[in-house]
Amino acid sequence: MSPADFDRCETDWYRMLDERNRMFDRYLLGMRCARYAVSGMWIIAFAIVGLTLVEVSS
């Protein structure tokens, strides 16, 4: 393997590592958004149930 081949392989390797890191960051962002969305939906569901129970008991 010549030095030029090694440099090309090393460049490709670092490019793939950067791409993997970007994809993993997107995955983590998506998981974080999903967690907040599900938490918000639970809060809204409990609020609706609570308001319904207050209206029924009044």
C-alpha cells in the first residue's frame, strides 16, 4: 500500500466516522423529541381525565 492509498483510506475512514456520529446525533435527537412528545401527551390525557371528573362530580 502506497502512502497515497493510505491517505485516501484514512480520509474515507474519518468521513465514515463523521457520518456515523451525525446519524447517531440525529437518532438521539429523535429519541429526545419522542420522549417529550409522549410526556406531553400523558400530561394532556391526565388533564382531560381530571377535568372530566371535576365536571361529572359537580
